[in-house]
Amino acid sequence: MKSVFIAGVVCSSLLLTACDFRKKDTTANEKAKLQDWSCSAPANVEQIQNHLKEDYLSQLDQRLRQSGYESDQVLLEKIRKNIKFEISHIATHTEQPEQAKQLECSSLLVAILPKGLQKRAENAYLEEPCDECDGEDTESPSSYTLQDSIKNEWSSLKLQDDKISGSDFKYSLERSDNDEISLSVESASLVGLSAKISELAVNFEAYQKRNKADIEANQQSVEEYNKENAAQTALAQKALDIRQKEVDAEQKAVVERLNSTWDRFSPEQKTAQQQDQSDWFEKRDVDCKVISQKRVYDLKDSELETYQQQHRYWNDVMEKQNQAIQYSQCFVQKTKERTVYLNNLFN
């Protein structure tokens, strides 16, 4: 994008000597034109530098409004007053410039920042909240620096010693038939970077304040989560203990009934069933150990017992307790079945 503005330079030299066009001082007027029809004319250079600063101030103002942070107004005013844009190493790329209607110019552009601004901006970049930062390494923002960002987004520019350099700045002069001179200035990425660095610097304390608030809010959320999780874990443990107590009682009862049934057998009947009973004991133990290892996460919601509905709060010890309960449940069921079988065996 180019900015075009009329340079009031036709009589700029004459203004310095209190020139009056009505005197028709042809020699002085021609001298003014020749001085200003130049890429390196001081009046042109000054206007370009002023224009760059105005563009910078506009971009900075827009950035600060959009950021939503409370900026350091004292520092902001200091930056506005002291930042400078200087062009040097000016070159003219038009042949026979005296006769030309347009001059193509190039130069090197440097932004001179207030002392210490670079360091403050670099520190601020590390503090910039992640939802605001423009770096690519969002997973490890503390390792992604302002210099990294410049290399990625402003690769032609260099920030060093409170100066931004490396910009090949181009502009052009056009002369009308009435000898009015207009300047066309390319949009400079260096101005945008200067605005970004200034934004970081003046928002540094606001970033720190925001991060502190975020940390406190996060700590509160963690505390609330831990408190709720502890309560739910305690509830899960209580549910396990109640179910454990129930199945332990059931297990004791079915063992007593099985023993009572066995005791009613005659010695001959016991001898006849002794091996079968021993085989059954072994099979019951093996089967129940296998069944008890079924993970609660493999069960459908409809298959979960009440105590198992808290399983997402279980730890390893509670998982083991659930296995013990499942073993006991299997033990109870198979023992009941064996008792019925024995009762019917000799009836």
C-alpha cells in the first residue's frame, strides 16, 4: 500500500528566507524547485519521516484499542515523544532526474526506540497471555521469544540495541505541470513492528496483572476440583465398603448352608461325593477368580451395580476391592447352585 501526499516544498526554501512570490524572484524560485526535486532533499526527507511517525502513532493507537488492556500512560507518552524514524543511504533510480516527471527513490529505514524499550518488550512478550500472543509455539510460549517472532513474521527486519533496521524503504516523487511535488510512500513493515513492540512495552504490567489473576483463578479452580474429587472419592469408597460388607455376609451365609447340607449326608454318601465335591471347590475358585477380573469399564451402564457407578473416582486399591467383591458375588452364586444340587442329589 502506498500513501500519497502533496509535499509543500515548492517554496519551502523560500519560507526560510521570507520569500514572497509576488516579488517574482525567478532565481530564488528556481533554486527552491531544484533543491526539492530530489530524493534526498531535506524537506522531502523530513516530510517522509513525519509521515512514518504519524502512521506509527495511528497503528499503535489501533493496537492499544483492540488489545483491551490498561496501558502504562506515562511510558506511552514517553514513547510517542521520543521514537524516531530515520531514512538514510538514499539512492535515486531515475535517469536524468532534472528532466523527469517522476523520481524513484530507495533508502534504508531505521526506527530508533527509547532506551530500554527493547528489553521491556522482550520481557512483555514472554508474559503476553496465550489468547493474545501471536507466536507459533503456543504449547511452549516461554521458550518462544520476541526475536523468534520477528524472524518468523518480519524476517527482513532486525531488532537490536533499541533499534529496528533492515528495511529497504522505497518512495517516489512526482512533479505536476504546475511544479507541485507529491510524495508516494510505500507501507513499511518496520512501522508495524515498531507499533507491536511499543504495544508490548506499554502493556507489560497489564500482562503481569492478567497472568497473576489467571493463576489465582486457576488455583481456585484446582482447589474446588480437588475438594469435589475428594468428596466423590470418599463416597465411592463408602459405597464399596457397604457392598463389601453385604457380600461378605452373603458369603458366610451360603457357606453355612452348604456345610449344613453336606453334614446331612450319610458317611456312604459323603464318600461317594468326596472327589466330586473337591473338584467343584477347585472349579468354583478358578471360575470366580477369572470372572472377578472383568473390568468395570467393560460393563454396560445397565450392568453396573449402584456402587460401581462411582468407578471413575476409583484408585488402584479400590479397583482391587471391586475385584474382591466380584469374586465374592461369584462365590455366593455358585455356592447357592451347589447347595441346591446337593439337596436334590439324594432326595
